[in-house]
Amino acid sequence: MPSENSIKVMPKAVVCEESNLRGDITFSAGCVVHPSATVFAEAGPIIIGENCILEEYTTIAHRLQAGARWDANNILSIGTHNVFEVGCTVEATRIGDKNVFESKCYVGPGVTVPSGCVIGAGIRMHTAQLLPEKTIVYGQQALQREAIEKQGSQTLQIDFLRKVLPNYHHLRKPNHDPKKPRSVV
């Protein structure tokens, strides 16, 4: 892992100072990161797509496998409009768009979550697998079925959190704007 943290916060992202962030992490525009959320990039950079919500006590980890080293090309890409609910732990290989990781679920390394999936509350996914698109994982045996409807939009929740969180928490200032030209070194 690089010796310094490289936290990039795009404009319109709301990232609370009280969150625990380690490694090379990029928060795209519209992301909301609650206090006590943890994101750490041990194996390589993490790029979190637009309009994702990381609630309290969420952990997103890009862990090193035994004998491996940090690699800048080993990127954990998280798509847009994902919701990580209270207390979930996600170490997935790849995450698509519009997924919901419900409270206290665990998604282990080697699991690929495409788009439109719901991982139910308390579900434990330890074995490596590629979920089909629009899969709902539910119940004590982690049963799977296809979603009948598309996931709803989280726009109202994101707008509410953007207004409320700054009133009660210190925020990290946006420090990266892809539209501004940077000097070439």
C-alpha cells in the first residue's frame, strides 16, 4: 500500500471527516459518505461511482491476498447509484450499478455483483461467484431469485443527506475537479 493516503473527493460529493479512509480512494460526484463508514484500499485503488451512499459502519475493503503487493492497476471499481446500508461489509471483486447491500450483510472477496442486485440483510456470501444481473439474495440459506422490478432511484435520499449532513458533521472539501486543467510535471 502506498505510504500516504490519496483521497480524491469530486465536487458535489459529501464525505464526512469522521469516516475512516485509507489508501487511494476516489469519490465521484454525488457520493454521500456517513461518519463511521470505513473504506480501505490495501490491494489497489478504489473508485466509487456517482451517487453512491455509504451509511454508518459500512466497510468497503480492497484487501491484499496472501503474498500479494499493492498494485496501482488492481482497481476495485464500484458503479453508480449503489447503496451500502448500516453495518454491511463488502470485499467484492467488482460492483456494478444500482445495487443495494442491506444492513449487516457480508460480501466476501471473489464475489462479483453486477447491476440491479439486492443483497439482503444479514446475508453472508463467502464463496467466489458471479451473480446474475438483477439478483436478489435473501433468507438464511442465501437463496437467490431474479428481481421483477428495477431498483428505485435514491435521488430523494441523496438530496436529503446532502442538505442535512453538513449541519451536523465536518466534511472533507472537494479536492479534485476533472474539468480543471492540471499542470504537467
